[in-house]
Amino acid sequence: MYQFLKNTALTGLLLLIFWAGTSKFGGSPGGKTGSPIDGSNCTGCHSGQDIINKDNWITTNIPGTGYVPGSTYEVKISAFHSGSNRIGFEITSETASKKVGIWELTDSVNTQFTNDSMAVTHTSKGTSATDSVSWTMKWTAPETGSGNVTFYAAVNATNSDLSSSGDQVYLSSVSVIETGTTSINKISESDDFIRLWPNPASTYLNIRNRHQSPIKMLEIVDSHGKVLKSINYVNQSIINLDQIPAGILFLRVYVLDKIYTKTFIKF
């Protein structure tokens, strides 16, 4: 009888350990994107290296002129982590005050809803990866007057050791404007709040903020509206252009609830 109880307890312990290490294979419980509203990310359940912020892991076909309220767009997350064979994610969309937009699954095998359908996450099958993986879904823009929207995603690359330690968490975000509010085709060079030099530029841009409020974020956008680089601005004065292709480009500068757009040439 003692041996039976001992074996039963051991089996239960092993099942508990296995469940703890694999429970999130089936998707995020929700509210773990690292967004201002969620206020949490995957590190609540997974520990390992320091969080890494990644530019351009979130891409959309929303044009540079902004989203059209009520229109539907494709949103894609592309992730990479060398040596990982399981990678998961959660993505959501927010304005400064609330979650907005309607998510639609285009791949129910690898993605599913979470957080009362205000976010999308992986399924157990959707975590399989050999270093890299991508997920695609659709997003319908909110009603007129919603303003700027930011997509926030947290990606967790696991080492599949059946524990919550030794994993790597990545965060990524990208902002889009509402059409008719601020457009990259409506360049305002007359305002003197934001100054760039040299222009044309080759390897770097200097930026000077003469606005009384700090810059929140910078984005380099091409003529097709594709975001080439997102920068979480922390009193930076030099923008590295090494990985940016040559051409006529636009710098979106986010200050308070406004977006200043400046044009420059990379050669």
C-alpha cells in the first residue's frame, strides 16, 4: 500500500511538472503582450534572458496614408530565435486608452483568440519552429475618430526543457495612423519642432526636438507606407541608417497625440 501511494504521488508530481512546462504550448492566457493596457508579458510565466525589443517583427498591409475605418487588413508576425523548436506569441491592438479593432483568424490550426477575442495567440500546433516561424491573421480597423493605433506583440522562444526557465521573451510594436489625420503624403516642413540633418543622408541622421514634450517613438517609412524601422525614443539624437535602403523616405515622429512627418533622402 505504501509503495502504491508513493508511486501515485510520484506520478502526480511528474504530471504537475509536465503541465507547468507545457501549459502555454496551447496559447497565451491573454493580457501578456507587454502593451500599456495589458501591463504584463510572457515573463510572468517564463524566465530566462533579459527582454529583447525587436523592430519589424510585426508587419501589415496598412498603407502609409493610414487605415480606413471599417476596412480589413492583414497582420503578420515573423519571429526568429536560433536553436528553438517552439515559439509562441500574443498580439493585440490599442489606442492610448482602449483596445480597438476586430481580429479575424485566417489560420485556425496555428492561431486562436485570447483575452475575450481582443488578442490572438498560438495554438499548440502553432508553436513548432526551426529557428523561425510566422503567423498571419486579419484585423478590421475601428470606427472613425479612433486615431492612432499601435499593435503590440510578445513572442516567447522556449528551450522545450519542460520548465518555465531558460526561455527568451521578445517584444515588438508598430503604430499606424487613421487615414485623414496625418499622412506621409502631407509633409509639413514648415513646422520647426523637429529638425533633421544632414539631408540627404548616408549612414546617420541627426534629430533635434524643439517641442516642449518628449518624443515617444520614431518610425522610418518608405514611399509605399512600409515601416522599415521603429525606434523607442530615449533622448536619442542620432539615428543609424546602415540597414535602411536608399530612396525617398519619411520619418514619423510621435509627440503626445500628434505625429510629425519629415521627409529625407537616403543615398
